Amino acid sequence: MHAQAITSVRWLLNELHDPFVMFPLQSIARSLSEVAAESQESFCAREGPYGVARKFWGVPMEMLHEEIGLLIGSAFVLGQATLTQSIAIVSQLHHLSGRKASILNRKHELLEIEATRDPETQMSHLVVIDTAANFFKHHHEWPRDWHLSSEKGVQAKTTANARTLGFSGHEITDNMHIALRRMGIDQSNMADIASTIQGWRERLAQKFSHELGEPIDW
């Protein structure tokens, strides 16, 4: 690689490794967790000490339940945006390396390597984030009974992953809670979504630093 390419590679590796990149996402995720906690508290106050069967929920309880799902879904979408940025960085590294085969640049491959996994489904936590975000954004485009049969088309992989995770129907909050549980995260600490991504980015940076023979300045 010529000098300019080497400088670009080092900058990209440091950008991928830099924990400060995640700080804004962690801060926003903590804020979302705080608002979700307030909504949960209001929901529990209406539920009372003995609980209320779902069919007897009033409009305020339904709205609070929906709010919680929207907040969790928003955290997943923010996480997905960071995954997209990460993949773009690695794609540039792949190009600058002369398309070196060991520098993967396909999304489905990158979300699998150096990733923590759900022990039950063996699904990468990065794929969980991506799937939850896509469900949150696109589930209204899916058939009513999407979870009962295999789908075809551009969203087939997402619906297949959603079924593997245990998602069903179009209820946002319940499915978002499933995604959090698959990652071992509580809705009170959604900043852990950002921490999961940062840990993965750092591992990728170290791996590709070794592959390219270029140091990381950390």
C-alpha cells in the first residue's frame, strides 16, 4: 500500500476501535431506558399488586405498553445505524487492502464474526440487533401470519431470523422484550446494546489490524 492508503487504513482502524464513538449512543440509550422505566412504573401502578389480564387492559395501559416497545425499538434502530457505519468502515478497509479476502465486507459475514451469541439459538447478538430493528421498522409490511410460514422476497432472511428468535405477530413491545432477553439485556440498561457493538468493533479492529500489519493507536 502506498503512504496515503496506509494513513487511511490506520485512521479507519482507529475509528473502528475508538470507544468514544459509542458514547453518544450509550447516552441516548440510557435516556431511553429512563423514559421506559417511567412508563413501566406508570403501567405497574395501573396494574395494581395482583396484575390485570391483557384482555382487561384499558386504553392508558395499552398506550403505556406501546410506549415501552417504541422506546426499546428506537434503541435497536440506533444500534443498527452504528452497525451500518461499522460495515461501511470495514468495506473501505477491504477496498484499501486490495480486496484482501480475509478483510470481510459482506454484512451477513461481518455480523457473525467476533460476535457474542445467544446460547439457545446460537444467533449473533449483532444479528439480534439488526433483526429487532428491521422488525420495528418494517413489520407493517409483513403478512398478518408471517410467523406461521416461510416468506419469500427481500425480507425473507429477516422474517426467518425473527421466527428463530421467537417473535410472532405484529406486537412491538413483546417482540422487543424477546430481543433484549436474547442478548441478556434488561430494558433498564439499554446502553448495553451500545456496549455490545463497541466490544465487537474493538475485536474487529484488532483482527484486521493483525491481518493488515498496521497498528492501532490505543
